[in-house]
Amino acid sequence: MAAVTASALVLHGTEDPMFPPAHGRATAPAVPGTRLVTVEGLGHTLPAALDRRLADEMLRHVQR
């Protein structure tokens, strides 16, 4: 299995019924340089009301 060498961004909702927040907290440290962003109230879907916030987080990540 190849190791991931690129930094990653883990965007995880606090209310995700399919993948509880513990999954995001476990994923982030598994890849060096990863940043975990926990979004309060977010479930497993991406509501349009969060488009700007999520886009800003992704842009911040790729600019690093």
C-alpha cells in the first residue's frame, strides 16, 4: 500500500450519522500534515448554506 504524502483536509460534521466525528478525529492524524475542520451541526450532506464556509476552508487548504 502506498503512503499518502500530500497534506489533506478533513471536513467533518458533528452530526454525521454514517461516520461519527471519531472517524474524522482518527483520519486526520493518520496522514501527516492533515488539518481537521469540524463543522458544528453538519450531518452527512452538504447544505447550500455552508457552501461559502466549506469553500473557504478548501481554499485555505490549497493555499498552504
